[in-house]
Amino acid sequence: DPEKLPSMTFDNELFEFGEITQGESVSYSYTFTNTGKTDLIITSAKGSCGCTVPKYPKNPLAPGETGEIEVVYKPGTQKGNQMKTVTLVANTQPTQTVLKISAMVEEVKS
């Protein structure tokens, strides 16, 4: 019964870093609330590439509780407009939630 499942409600699912520089490391924390009826358990969070590393709460979140997904983005030698995703898997319906970050990566001239 989907009405009994936990549900993740995010303040926003896309964060734009704006202009950053190659080699820089930036991070953003997405805040969410379990708006469902049972404990929310996030089983995994994966970035679309090694440059995007998410940290997520490993403990169950009770209904009404809030949590944070911190995403660290290190563009390395990437340049130009970048759009990366973090896919969360949880005991929600649907099981996957996709968060997005975007950045305009300025090339470092040597």
C-alpha cells in the first residue's frame, strides 16, 4: 500500500553552483523531510561520476524527520557547462530519486 510508505520531500532537487574553477571542490547539502507514514531508509546514493560524491544518513528517519544529502563536486579537468546527478535508492515508491547539480566550470589557463 503506497500510502503507508515513507516519502522523501526535498526543498529542491536541482542546485546550480554557477561559475566555479577547474580543480575547485564545492559542496551543497540537499535538505529533505520524510513526509510518509513509516521510517525512511536510504540504501544507497551514487554520483553519476567519480567527481560527484554524496554523503547520506545511514540511520532510518522517522515520519516528519529531516535529513541532509551532502554532495561534493570536484570538476577536476572538466570544463564548460556540467550537469551531474546523484541517484538515491530508498524504501520509497518509486525507489529512486534523482538530484541534480549544475556548474559552469572555468578552465584554468596555465
